[in-house]
Amino acid sequence: MAGQLDGKVAVITGGGRGIGRAIALRYAAEGAVVVVSSRTAGDLEATLDDAGLDTAHGLAVVADAMDRDDARQPVVRALDRFGRVDVLVNNVGGSAGGNADPFLGNDTAFEQTVVLCLTSAWWTTTAVLPSMRDRGFGRVINIGSGASKRTGSSVPYTTAKHGLVGFTRQLAAAVARYGINVNLLCPGWTRTSLLDFDRIARDRGTTADQEEARAARENLQHRVLEADELAGMATLLAGDDGRGITGQVISVDGGYKV
């Protein structure tokens, strides 16, 4: 039986670890050709190996999402190798630039975090839109956060993730007539390499177990989710069953701060 994404070409930024890796593995299992990017070649090769993808069905692109030209390379390379991109998952994100305490006025922390979480999505998306328009089909999936809808993180991070909401909705309105869907998928507390309860505990003078328990209490299911739990919704949004879903902010977060 054919998978939900059989024959589609998907580019997943930040595809070497965590949520990006989980989506890449699921897309491969659903029949997609998968292009993954990050700054670490070993992580990308491990993702493709674990997905069982050979060079005819997978491509690893080492790229720095903080650099305008480099950020576009996963799309450029995918178009060059496979001739099209059907699905783009903008999964790059995190905090950058150092201490984000607003009383310090750290311009670098604010600007770099916004570039990492928001501007990088603009760069990759604008690289892929013309080819999607020409083919009359495309799916853009931005990965947000619980901080896309509410407070709870640093000022730069929450600002950038809120910005993804406006970016997603307005872009969806701009490209809908060309058969392109754009959605924002928001995880809550999810177990990835970026989630370091030891570091959080050091900052708060607590223990890692206490911090994980606190995080779990913030959603209705009282647990930290696993990265692969995001992959099902990402597959729906990328496939034919998601044709009617666009301009939406969708949470897979166990009921985070409901």
C-alpha cells in the first residue's frame, strides 16, 4: 500500500534531531523523498540512515539557518536534485545570543533569536514558493511553540514564536489561490535535545526531577510529550487529507496551559 506522502518531496530544516528528525522518519515511512538540513552532518546522515533512505530518496544538506544564503540551500539543493519541493517544514528554532533578561537590553539575544525562529522561515519559504506556485501545489508547515500563543518563555523567544502566527496566517492568505497551504504546528513541553531540565534546575535552584514534574503539570495530560507525537499531525498537514487545512495554528501539546 502506498503511504500518505508517496512520491512527494519534503524539505525539513532542523532535521537532524528532535521534532525535525521524528517528522523526517515518519515522512520517509509514508513514502516521501526527504531532504534534511542542520549544521551537523553526522546528525543528518544518522536520520537518513535510520529512515532507510538511499541517495535516490534522501539528501542531507549542511546549512546554517542564521545565514541568509545558507538557509535557502536545503530548498535550492532539493530543487536541483529532485526537481521540485512539495512540502517544506520550517523546524529551526531555539534561543540565541546569550542572556535574554530584558533589563540587560541585550540586542544580540533579541535579534539572533528572532532570526533563528522567524526570519529563517522567511528565507526558506521564499526560496520554495515560486516552484510551488508554478506546480499549483505546496504545503508549508511552520513549527511554533506553546509560546506562540501565550507567555512563558523569554521575551525574544516568545516574540519570535508569536511572529510565526502572523507570518503563517498572512502567508496562507497570500498563497491560497495557488494551491499552497500554510499552517503552524505548536508543540508544548516535548522531549528533545533542546529541553534540558538540568540547566533549568540550575537556573532556578531546584532539581531536574522537580522541573520535569512542574513542566508535566502545565498540560492536561500531566506529561512531557515525545517528539514523534508531532509527526502524525505533520503528516496530515502535508498530505492529501490536509487539503482543507490552511492558515491554522494547531497544537499537539497534551493540553498545554488550557
